[in-house]
Amino acid sequence: MSPKRKTGTGKAKAKRKDFRRIATEEAFSTPEQMDAMRDVLAKQTQYHPDLFLWRVQTNPNGPVNKALLDLEGERMKIMDRDGVDMHLLSLTSTGVQMMEAGRALEVAIAANDRLAAAIQRHPARFTGLATVPPQDVPAAIKEAERAISKLRLNGLIINSHTNGEYLSDRKYWPLLEAIAGLRAALYIHPRAPIPAMAEAYRPDHLEHAIWGYQAETGLHALRLITSGVFDAFPNLKIVLGHMGEALPYWLYRLDYMWCTASIKFEDRVTLKKKPSEYFKQNFAITTSGMNWHPVLKFCIEAVGADNVMWAIDYPYQTSPEAVKFMNSAPISDADKHKIFHKNAERIFRIKPE
């Protein structure tokens, strides 16, 4: 039985629990982010899938606005109700990546400061990922160093592409090198496909979480592998949500087509390892938004239980379903301990209970 913990709502409920539960993709927002988002939206003249999401996020009468801005009220009550010990918090998508660089840095700094303060108030309930502005690489490096070394945040988050560019582009390698040097895991969170891809998803609005998010983010992760980033920075650790954005399913074919297929491309980077080896060594995945036992069992077999972490995706998906999903998973208790908390403690440097 877990010991009682302090919460922002008073004494924790004395519930009998078999597992410490650390949820690893839990969104929040700040007044500064909301104000900046509204400023961008005020200038919007055409449909944009990410800004469509922003309208939902910034609507005070919408389904997620209050939940994103709340850390110590309803969020903690839900955590207590469902037996969730800790949220690994991250600034909601698309973070600061669609803002002008100067404003982006201001919002990121404010968000990281607010996050660190919330963790200090509730160290048993919250940990967090720092936000940085990739559109200004030197500023992003400086803020990453401050957030990890001074604020003691637990890693970083970048919401996939920035201005239609991936982190595999050489201009972003100094940022990746700095993250690797900090020994901080980088969570690559989805957003809508880059403009060059988006039109193909527009019919029936497939550019959102139903398909476009995972297709775009899976491509981003694969671009990192095939660019040679992990040969340059072998300590770089990437985390993907949604059971790995479909990449675990494709590992055999990626290896075959990269290493064995008869068609060769002379301008491809020469890699030291197979694509699947980088995925198993340099990536971890979370269960966010994929509460489905067949996929969980497959991912454990494909990439190993040591590389899977539990997540809710709050407030975009519900806490009770995610808890029930993992509680009832047809896997060993040893693997449940890894997925519920031990892997998060190791990868995000969270103090064991």
C-alpha cells in the first residue's frame, strides 16, 4: 500500500493502491500562453488546423480551457479520485512554436517558471517538461540549460515541426546536442502536419488527432533516425506518445527497406545501426491516447517493457479510462510497475517514492 501524500486539496485519500502511477503526457497552460495565442488568432484570416485547436483551447466556455489553466483545483481532485500519484506536466500544443521568436521566449520562460513553482509547492504530485522556442536556436539552448540546471525540470518538450521544419535539419542540431549534453529526455509531441503535407488530410478533417498528428510525428521521428542524429549524439533520448506514433509496427519494414532492399540511394546518410536499433536504444514511448491492450502487448514485445511509460493525455482524454486500461492490462505486475512509474523515474529523473 502506498503511503499517504500531501496534495493541494488537503490530505490525500487513504486508498489502497498496488502501483505508483505517474502520468507522463499531461497538458497545462498559462495566462501568458493564452494571451499570446489570442493575439495570433486575432490576425487569422484562413483556416489553419493548429489555430483551429487554439480556438478550442482559448475558449473559456470550451471543453479544455479551464482544465488547462487549473493545476491545484479540479486536476488534483481528479488525480486523487482515480489514484494518480503524479502528473508530468507540459505546456499544451503547440507550445510557443507558432509565435514570433521574442514573444515565444517570453512565454516559454514564464511557463517554465510557473511550472517550477508548482512543482516546488507539490513535489509529490507534479514534475514537468520545459518549453523552449526552437525558432530561435541560441535562445532555446539557453532556456533549456536554465530549465534543466537551475529550475530542475525533468526534460523538455517540442511540438514536432517548427515553421514546417523538422529537428533533423542541421540548423537544429546544436539544440539537440545541448539537450543530449544535459542528459534530458526530449518529448516530441504531435501537432498538425506541415503545410506541404496538410492538404492531403483536409477532406473529412483527417489532419487532426484521428490520423494527421501521428502520421506527422512518426515521420518527424523517422527523419531523426535517418538523418544520423543518433550517431552524432548517441546519448540523445526521444520520447513519443501514442504508442510510438505507429513506428513500432513498421520496424521490420524500415530495417528491410533501409538495409536490404535492392533499390539503393547514394545520397542517403550511412548509419552505423539499423533503424530499429536506434528506436529501441534512443526512444521511449508512452501510452497516451492509446488505451488498447492489443497495441500495448505488441509494443512491449516489439520494443521492450523498459521503453514504455503510462500516460493519460489529460485533459484531452479522460483519467478513469487510462487508469482502468493499465490496471486491467493482461501483463505481469513487474511490467506494470515499469510502465506505471519505474521507467518514468529513470527516463525523466523523477525521485522514486
